[in-house]
Amino acid sequence: MKKSICKRIFVIGMGISFLTLSCTDLNEKLYSDVTASNFFKTDEEFIAALGQAYSAFGGIGNHFGLFTINELASDELVICTKGGDWYDGGVLLQMHRHNYVASNGLFNSAWGFCYGGINTCNRLISQFKDLGTPEADAFIAELRAVRALWYYWLVDTFGNVPLVVDFKDISKPATKSRQDVFAFIESELNDVINVLPTKKDASTYGRMTKWAALAIRCKLYLNAGTYTGTPQWQKAADAANEIINNGGYTLETSYKANFAINNAGSRENILVYPYDKVFAQGFNWVAMTLSTASQPTYNLTFQPWNGYQTVEEFYNSYIDPAQNPGPQGPVWKGLTHDTSPADGVSDDIGTVDLRLSNFIVGPQYNQDGTRTLDAGFEAGIDFDGAPLTFTPQLNEIYPQGLRQAGARIGKYEFEVGGTNNMSNDFVIFRLSDIILSLAEADFRLGLTAEALILVNSIRTRAGVTPFTGPLTLDLLYAERGREMYAEMTRRQDQIRFGTFNNAWWEKTVSDPHYNLFPIPKQQVDANDKLVQNPGYSGG
């Protein structure tokens, strides 16, 4: 299923028109040789053109974009400066410490990624509208929902952004309030949800369906208090219930199955971007997180970058205190530990929580069973020397973070013999997020017993003891964190639960204006109609 639709939607579509994700001009016209007179004669041609809108998502799984700003600003992930590596002008430290500025290039990259996708949607909507046929109208509805997803990400991160909806309008767009952008997304979804496809098969895999659009609506309403000042818990619950009751999705028996190399068969994933190491490249977490010494662990064809690490406090949220030996010893020693794994990795599928598969920790082994060695280890500081051992403990964020410190991102399965491009499909929405969203909405509406049942369905799948009650917001928040690690939800969860400005490792209490990212300086400089977010200067 995955490869057929990937080839149908993405490869054919990308062959027609390649999208430049680094664009910063909100009105840049991305012309194509495709016109109404020479194309759009069959469903296959419509779908091939539509593929251009989906191929725009290809940057979601790589470094220096939307994923990076969301995750590094949260208490989940960090990139420590490791001697001469990963300082990058201080932009990564800014994200963790919440002292980011508008000139930080990460923001311009994320902005260009989102508006590049919006421009492509606007161009295709304009081309399809020129046809004026019922077939075109159905695809326009799909494109409007895709565009709503892009704006959902923008309203969440930057808040007050331009609403660019007319491809033929070449004027500079002005800033719209966060409330206006919220209302636009809501209106667009309301207009198209009931005309979007409801079936789940190869023809809709990786595409916007009614259920994916409802997931956007659910998350929009879940965060409505943040976006508009007015919570809309009942509307969030209604959207979640429609997906759960009518969408035909179910929790996978295995949590890991949702993130396997061949995860196209997941019954839980609602919307994905189908990556492929040959035909749809760009998913490079294997490079972003593993050590430079990890190449023989997986027989990789390249040397990884030794970047992304997990904040120790977050990793420890999975561990039962009775099994955690504390700061004086490696946490993984209390867990079930495979010392000679077939995949070369020391698996930490713990007796506490099966979602510890999210992490790579402990001693690392080559494919022949020998220990992986790190020639660059810090002599006299690294506790076991050259043998590569990922420790959950982090010593410092700057200037000399230890090379082997920090649990690494193990959420998506890494291929033995793989390249720096992964073939796992990147999960944008899945059922467990919707279940936990419903649990939170129910709890805040006073339906605490119903919320407890929902949360326990997630805990049971994770192999941990169900809560016996009473459920609290703190327990619900912690469960969301464990379930949704590295899925671009933690930052918005922290803001919604009121923890984003708290102090955590290598971060002091931060001002609430950091809840919104700054409008990129490059954009403000290029467009005098843009208004910088409160608390930031133009640069």
C-alpha cells in the first residue's frame, strides 16, 4: 500500500514541479508547465498534480525547521554543544534556554517551510478553480484542508501571521491576529470536512481525509484557550469522538509498530508523510541523533552527526522510582537489558514502560557483537571510556557536553545497512493523540471517570499499571508526554498546562512572551506590513 501510493502521489507529483522550501517571499509564484488546457483530463492527472501539495511536507522530518523549533524549545529534546560541534552560532542554545531572537535562522526556515506549502496549495487551488468542474471542486476541498494544516502549525508557533489565500494577489500581505487566523482555519475545516473522503485504503494513504481534517479541528479546539483566550473543550471532545467512534482506527497492539520502517499498515496512524529512502527523501533522524561512532552499530552507509539528545528529567519520567538508582548511576541498569541484540542495539524495553523504546540508551554493540568504540571519547571524564554508552545523564549544555551523554531518539526504527534517508512514514496525527485529547477535554469538562478510562487504555497498551484514580491534570500531562515524545506536541502541551515558562535543566524561568516565536527578522525586513510579536525587537 505504502509504495504504490507513494509512487502515485509523491513521485509523479514531484516529477511535475519541484518545490523550493527555502522561499521567503509569501507571494512568490511557483509556475509549472501544467495548465488547464494540457492537463487535468483524468483522475490520475489530478492526483499527480495534487502530489505537489503533499511533497511540500517533505521537510518535516529533518533538522533546522518546524520540528526543531518545537522540540528544542520544549523540555523533551536538546542539542548540547560538544566542544567544537553543534554550537551553530548559539541558535540551538537559544531555543532551549528561551532567549531566542528574531534573527535566529531556525525561525525563518520554519516560516519558509510553512508558507512554501501554502503557496503550493494556493497555486493548485487557483489552477483547479479555472477548470470549474465537479471533479476539480473535490480536489479543491482537499487542498483547502491541507492548507488549513499549514496554518494550524503557523497559528501554534508564530500566532499572528499573514493569511495568504489568493495565488494571483501579488501585494505584500499584512499580519492578521491569532484570533483571525484561528477563525480562518475553523471556517475552512467546517466548509470541507463533510466532502472529504472517508475511506482508508491505498487511494487515501498519506492524503487529507475527513478523519485527518477532524484531527486538525480537534487539536485546534484543544488549544483554543491558548490561541484565542476562550477554551473550547466540548468542541475538541466532539471532534475526537467522531474520529474514535466512526473513523475505523484502533490502537496498535505494539506501540513500536506505528514507527517501524514499514509502518504503512498501522491501524492507528491517521495522517502520515510517506518517506522513502530513494523516492521521497528527507527523513534523517538516524543522522540527527546517533553518535558519529554509531556507524558500525547499524552498518550505516554514512557517519551520523551526534546531535539530538533527550533531556534527562524527561527520560526519567518513564521510570518507576523504585527501579531508578538515581543520579549516581545509569538509569537503564534497572531495566530489562538485551546485551547481544540482533540489531546491534542495547534495547531498553523496560519492565516499567514499553514506550522506553522511544530511546536508545546504554552500551552499544556492533553487528558482530563486539562493543562499538568512540575514538573521540573524553578521557578521564567519560565513565567507561572508549566503549560507546549512551547515558541518560547530561553533564552540561555548553561548552563541553559529553559526546556520549543523553538518551538518543529511538522512536522510529533505524534500518541496518541504512542511509541517512529513512523509509519510515512520518506520523502527523495518530489515534492515541486523539484519545488523550478527548481524555483532557473530558477531564476539563468534569467527566473525570470517562477521562480515566481513556488514559488507562493508553497505559495498558504501554504495559504499565492503570491509574486507579483520582486522575489529575498532572497525571494526564505526564501521560501525554510519555506517549507523544518527539511528535511535535510537547511545546503546545506545556503551554496549555502552564509549564512552558518553568525552570528545567539548563533553563531558568522564562517570560511568557516566549510562548510565541518571533516573526523572523528576514520576513519583517522584507515586508513592512508585518508586525513583530510582543516582546521581540525586529532583529
